[in-house]
Amino acid sequence: MTKRTFNVERFFQALGDNTRLRLLNLIGEQEICVCYLVEILGGPQPKISRHLAYLRSAGIVSARREGKWMHYRIVMPPHIGAAQILKQTLGWLKDDKSMQADRVRLTKACCSPSKYALLDGAPLPIPVQEASCKEC
């Protein structure tokens, strides 16, 4: 996120959409290729990318390109209140049954990526280390 004023309204709007909440739940504490998100959510890739762009513009996720793969990770917003809300929201998502079902599907996809056409050759998600977070 650039050095501009934190947009609280945009932040809450980003959290006000079920698809974006599902994306945050799937990203969790890892860096993950967009192809996994598309596979698990079952939506068209452009739609998933638009939601990820919205989360980026709200300062909630960052992206990194590696060859043809786009990787996403959650970043804590610079606003302390927003960071607390995001942490609480992520905790709530972990306890939600439908969100847990998404995570189970992601685990299965990560264990057998060759069974999924979209995941052919895709890098596995990697855990994000808080200490290596440049945005912290």
C-alpha cells in the first residue's frame, strides 16, 4: 500500500463481501497462488482477481509475481483499529463451518494438485513468517 491516508470506509467495504471473506480465510497465514483460490471458490479467474484487487486497494493483502504465478498474502493494515478488526475477523472465520469446509478443500488440493487442471505446475502455498513481513 502506498503512503496515503488509510481509507477506513474501503476497509469495511472489503470485509463486507462473502467472496472476499472466503479469500481471506483461504489465504490465512500463508502466501498462496491465485490458482488455488480460483480452484477452491470455483469462480472465474477474472472475478477472483477483481476481489483480490479490491482487498489490495483496501490494504488487506499484498501480491507478488513469480513467473506466471501471482501469490497473495494478508498484510495488517497500518491503522491499529483496522488491524485489530482484521485479526478478530480472521479468528471468527476459522470457527465458521462453511469457511472450514473451504479450508478442507484447499488442504485436499494442496495434497493432490495433479488432480486439478488449474493447479498443474502451481507452487504450493507457503507459510508466512511474521518476522519476515516487510509490511509489519
